[in-house]
Amino acid sequence: MWDKKCQIFQKDTIEFWRNLCTLTNFNDEYIFRNIAELALIILCIPHGNADVERIFSNIADIKTKKRNKFQHRFLKLYFE
């Protein structure tokens, strides 16, 4: 029993929670299924905003200040 507990703690985070999700008691009822599934869902949430910052940076490169100053009148003449 002690060896099994030690093996659980030597796994990486995802494997730990997946293993905890499958543990059952003597009645074959899952012991930690709800908390383990919640932990796996939470681990999927990105913990930083680098991706969002990168997207805003790309948009700033595409939409320059000069391009932002196009007036409606100019665009109407251009597309007619």
C-alpha cells in the first residue's frame, strides 16, 4: 500500500490527477473523482496572458496610425 502511495506522488501533475480520478474504495465507488475532474479542468485554463498580448501586438502591426486616419469620404471614393 505504501509503495502505491509513493508511486502516485512521483508522477507529473496530469498523471497524478488522472490516477486520483480512478481510485476506488472497497465498494468500487470513486473516492476523488469530482475533485480530480475539477483539477484537470482547471489545469486546462491558460495561466498567463502572453497569447493575448501577442495577438494585440500583431493587430497593432497591421493597423498602423496612418491607416487608422482614413476618413469615410476617402474610403467611399476609393470603393466606388
